[in-house]
Amino acid sequence: MQQDRSDGDSGSGVVFVAGGRVIDPASGTDAVMDVVIRGGRVEAMGAGLARPGSGDGAVVIEARDRIVAPGLIDPHVHLREPGGEHKETIASGTRAAVAGGFTTVCCMPNTTPALDSPEMVRSVRQRASETASCRVFAVAAATVGRGGERLTETDLLAESGAVGLSDDGDCIASAGLMLKVLQAARRCGLAFMQHCQEPTLTVGASMHAGDVSSRLGLAGWPRVAEEMIIERDVRLNRGVGARYHIQHVSSGGSIEIVRAAQLRGEAVTCEASPHHLHLTHEACVGYNTAAKMNPPLRESADVDALREAVAEGVITHLATDHAPHAVDEKGLPFEEAPFGIIGLETALPLYAEALVETGLIGWPRLIELLTLAPARLCNLDQSGIGALRVGGVGDVTVIDPAAEWVFDASRVAGKSANSPFLPGAADDAEGGRRLRGEAVAVIVGGRVALRRGGGG
């Protein structure tokens, strides 16, 4: 395996990224050029810029035949801190993020205690400043304790630095409370991110309702449990106009509802996760808990519908839903094991395989879905995150689209290894999932956080 390393440069140093294909969706840039970062910000961009001398103390990253993009952003990760540090921490989760090419992650509020107060949001920011390898922003809970009964102080949460509202992991089941949440989200200027699961339709369910669940004797989770919540929320929001975002969409039927809302000009967006673009409920055969997801893996028709929805522009964001769990937890019987998959380390090549290699979209569109789109969703574009421009933040991801590698235990940078793409769970189980495309250099605020062999 090529060695990963951090060069430990501070934001005050100079980084010269030479001769890469610079793709910046915010400005429409797609050209071969050099990028100079100094003092944590982009100082210059252009073809044939003067290289720093060997004695200048600059870091030179050779980017020929590589893509130079704004730092990748994941708007949906679970860092588990506080309360779940045996699964992941801000330190370990952001190491995984950098390993996957991400310079910014937005963490969900289903921690213990929940991120439901300004104090909790500020504590995440403080902890990140002490331990994180990349930028961390908090998505705050929409209801107190994520209990679905009482609205949080959303205005104060926004003022404290929250970049979104969500009770992720639980759906806001009450329509009356949901209306209040939408009104609050509109008032404070944050997007509301819904976990779409009608709870009375999924009691005891642990996987998709289909022929596989029948064969395994497991309670099934129907598509309509997701679709009903989306339909309800879209109708509620018509009179409000909040930014309503659907997390980890899994059903082809959900796409139809979202498409109709978007055609009416409503502020409805949605995200897809890597596993839902690749795997079906067949991955659960053998009671494989690595494939136990929330929402569940569905059928090949759903995978096809999600991929096409990305190409069409109905799916507007890509997010990993990185959800680490300890080995002993995933080792429980299928019905008792927790839902979730790690995703930060493998997201980029899995997206490229599902969407670029199939010809559905090109690299510029994929970069947009991983930078500008999530930056706008979480209001990060207001501080320059998600774009690559002179004077802007020095966050850069250098991607080698042709790099081939195998996902095995040596490539797991976080604390947990619950993934169906690892050896023993993937289709090519003996050696792990073979992937194409990887981040070979990651720069966060002018600091080189990652360089892989061949990455300059």
C-alpha cells in the first residue's frame, strides 16, 4: 500500500499544486493550471505560475493527470462524540474523512447527550479545534433530546454555529410538530434534514420488505414508510417555504415525489449515499449485519432509479451517512445489531464507479455534488467553503481518477470497520473491494493533511 502521511504544514506555509485539472463548479472553471496557497488562503491560480525554489520551504504537489478540486464536503456523518467514543471520535472520524478526501464534515446530533443546545454545539466546535484533522460543523437537533416532542431553541442554535437542523436517526413523526420545525427552520435560515421513516410501519423491521426478508424470516421495512413522510412533509412545507432536505433517500418511489415537488419550484432537495447506489437487499443474505442499513438496502430497480435521479438532477447531494459501530455490536444477531456502515474512506471511488464510469455524469458534476452543493445546503458557501478561488479558503482535494486500490483493514482510518466492502463481506470477499480513484493529497486551510505516494 502507498504510504499516507501528513506533512504537518501550518496554514502560514506555502503549498504549490502544479499542473492539475482544476475543477471549480462555483466559478465554472475546468482548466489545467497551478494553484498557490499561502497563509491558509489561495494566493494565485493560473497556467505556468513560477514554481517556488527548493530553498523556499514550500510544499510542491505534482498534480499532472489529476483533478484539483475544492476540498470535498460531507454533510452527513456520525462522529459519535460525545457518548459513543468506543465507535468513533471527532479525532478518528476526521482522520477517516481526510483519508477519503474530505476537508469538511457536518456531524449529526444523535450523540449522548444530543446536540440540542448552543452549549453542545459550541462544545463540538471546541473539541474539533483541539483534535480534528479537518473542518467540523454541527447539525443541531430539531427537538429537545431528539425526542420528537418539543422544539429546540433553533434561533440560538443557529447563532451558536449550527449549520442545519435534524433529528437524524429518528423521524419527526408528529405532523403538528413537523410544521413548527419547518417554520423555525425558515425563520433561522437553516435547512431541515429529515430522516424519513414512518415509525408505525417499521416496528421490529430490520431490512427491506421483499423476497429476501421473507426467505430470512425477518420483518420487512416497506418503501412506503419513507415515501409517506416525504409526501407529508412536502405538503406541510408548501405554505412555509423552508429548505427541506431528505437524507439518504432509498426508494425509487421517493424520487417521483421529490421530482414533482422540484418541478413545482419547491425548496426540496435530497441526498444519496454510496451504499444505496451500489448494493441491494441481497447483500443481507446470510444475515450479514455489515449490510444492515437505515434506511435499508432495497432492490436493483431502486438502485437504478437513484442513479438516474443523480443524472437528472433530482438527487442534489451526495453524503456518506458514515455510521461507525464496534465489532461486538455488529456481531450481534441480525435483528439486534445496529444499523449503519462506515463510508468516508470509500465514498469517492464508489461514487465515481456508480456515476462517472457508467457515463451518467462527468467529473465536474460529481465534484459539484461533493463541494458546492453541500456548502450551499449548510450555508458554508457564505464563508467561502466549497469553492476554489483566489483569496478564498485554502481547502483543496487532489484526486487521481485512475488510481486503483483495494479496500481492506489497512485502509480503515477510523475506529470502526463495519462495511460490506471489506474482506469477508464484499462480492470479492477474499481481497476486499477493488476501487478506482482516490484522493492523493488533501489540504485543509493551507495545511497538507494527507499525501499519498505518487501524490507529489
